[in-house]
Amino acid sequence: MADESYGAYEGYEDSERVRLNQLAEARDPRTRRVLDRIGLSYGWRCWEVGAGAGSVSAWLGRRVGPEGAVWSTDLDLQFHRPVLPNVAVEQHDVARDPAPRAAFDLVHTRAVLQHVPERDQVIETLWAAVAPGGWLVVEDGAFQAFSEQPLPEPYATVHRAMATGATAEWRDPNFGVRLPGRFRDLGAEDIDITGEVWAMRSGEPGGEWWFLAMERAIPRIVQAGLVTAEEGQTALAQVRAPGFVMMSSLSIAVWGRKPAK
């Protein structure tokens, strides 16, 4: 899902394309491991929600084969790469547009719901789209420790503003923590959970997806009066300095199966 919370600027498209590719390189291996654990196989019907650049959708298309199908959706498709014939790409607002019911063996979304104000409604929509016996897999973040880790100023102030959603009051940066309870409320069976943290460094996918977003965020953070423009530039230099390393957010994946009829 393209993050529009900090707006566009000159060079935005190239920067966002790079950021999404870095995010995919950092996160896709864990996503693939989780989907393997639920038994993803040939012939499945899948919905990838908030597909971004489409890397997970393409992998799903290969896994389910020509007898399977993938519906790859996002609000913004400008960064979605070409995919296989069995992957249908469509612009879709999961909070407002109609969605099929009981249609998919797998519904998956990653790093989307924390950015959607109607997240509680949306997770019910996703669950309703799962066929009996199928799976819902949701990956989202827990940013509390991430935001509070000791960091040098002024980067610490910039980082906290981004991590806590200070410039986007509708965001829930800790929605990943709430996922197990939401799955219980939905009546999911065979619920399971995994989480992951990693070292974030400049020049590596695990850090670049965040630092590129930071470049876009700084004008809004400056506008909000949290730092000066000069401090914003200093913060960028701090994370690009040789040897800089920090802890990632906790990325949580929760999955559950809809009871068979």
C-alpha cells in the first residue's frame, strides 16, 4: 500500500518506488514463510489487500498456478509491477468499495490496517471474504518500543513523530498488538502468531524503507513545529552516518482459519 500520509513532492514517484522495493525485500521472506505454514498450495483463490508494488501478489500467482487466482488490490496502483495472467490487478478501497463474500482460500494484508481509520470495519470485511475453511493472514506493527528506543537528537524527535503517528491522528501504530484479540472476536480457529525485529542500517532494505519515508515526512514534521528545517537535515545525516544502527519495530503476523460449514 502506497503511504500517502506525507504527500507528494518532486521525485516522489521514484523515491516511493525504491521505498516499496526495499520494503518488499525486507519483509517478503517472512511473509512467504507464514503463508507456507498455513499450507498455501496449487489452485487456491487469494486476495492480496494493499498490494503496493505487487511482489507478494506475483509470488502468490506462481504458487497457486494457472488453476488458482489472485486478486491484487490497492488504492494506488502506479507502483504495481506487471504480474502473471492469473493475477487480476484492480484499484480498490477496502474501507468503502464492495468486496466478495466467502470467495477466497486466503486473504492477506501487510502494513495496511494501522493506516486505515476504519480498520475495525475493514478486518470484518476481510474475514467475510474468506471462504469456509480458508485463512485470514494479517501483518502489522507494534511501534511502542520502536518509538521509545534511545536515539540521538534531533533524529529522536523526528523518529518519535513518525513512529507514533504524531502528524496523522487516525493512525494506530500498535494495531499489531490488537490483532490476536480481533481474531478471537471473529471466531477464527487455529490462531497462530509470530513476530520479528531486525537491525536497521542505511543502505540495507531493512532500514531504507523507513529512512526513505523519513525524507518525505520531514517537511510535515517541520511544518508541525516539532523540529526546524536545519534539524530535519541533521536527522537525515545522522541515520546515514557510517555505523549507525537502530532496532526495527516489532512486525507481528497473526493468522486464523474460518470454521468449515
